[in-house]
Amino acid sequence: ISDSIILDGIPKDMDSAIALANKKDDRLRKEFEKWAILTYSDNRAVINEKKGADKGIDGIAYFLSSQTDTEKIVFQVKSGKVSRSAIATFITDMNSENARIGIFLTLEEPTKAMREEAMAAGCYEHKLMGRAYNRIQIVTVKEMIEAAIRLDMPLSLEVLKSAKPKSGQIQEQLSEL
């Protein structure tokens, strides 16, 4: 059935997302990764363009951790079979990238063991937001499409870290978040 679906634009339903993910062409499979990350992050993440040598990291975003600091979020996208070991490997990849949070986007429903492994990674206490976030978050493509689930965190561009404020405007804008 996926071969009979014409890919034109971005996926709007599960059938078109599955078709994009399952295309034999590696370029289109990478397009699925891009679509998933950019959709979930509302176009606020950067795609890791390295092919094969991405060390398990498909995308990166930075979030405000205080008035002046940012921390890293990493994304991994899976379109095939997923298991607890995929989460364990992702945790290792996330830690090697010094990321505080990892978002695991999957076409398949996660198993109970995957959810348990993700929960075992603990929480990140976000002082600026006054709330805790799971360090590993598993999000399905179905949740993204049918429930419009999106990244719920104030993000910033890494360049804001070193930007010189013009009459305090940048700091004022950050304070509003």
C-alpha cells in the first residue's frame, strides 16, 4: 500500500508518514527523519546532516535553562522495529553529547520495556520553568499527527548565548519567555 501513495509535500496522516518512512530511497528516509524532528519541534531544531556517522543523533535543539544559559536536547528518529535496547543506546548517545534531554520519535508504538528504560533515565529539573521533564521522552508519529503533540519547552538559538544585547532588548525578550 505504501508504494501506491504519492508523496507530495509533508505527511498529514499516518498513511503518508508510513509511506515516507518506508521508501527504499535513503534520501527519502532521511526526509522522514527531518519531517519528524521539525514537526515535533515546530521547526526549532537543527537536523544532523551527517549520513551514517551521526552517532545516533538525528537532530539537536537548545533550550533556555536559566536567564542566561542554554542546554542541549537531542533527537533520534526510528521508523522500524524498536526495542528497549534502542532506548538504552539512545541514552548512551545522549550522554556522550552532554545533552540534558533526549526525544525519541518513533513510527512504532513503544513497548512497556522501552517506557520503563526511558523512565529509569530520570528527570531534568528545569529551574526557569519550575517543572520537571523526563530526560528521555518517547513520542510516536501517531501522537504527533492525531493529537498534535509538540515539544513543550522554551527553546533558544545557541547564538543567543554569546549575542551582545542591543539596549537590553535580547534580555527583555528572553525574560518574557
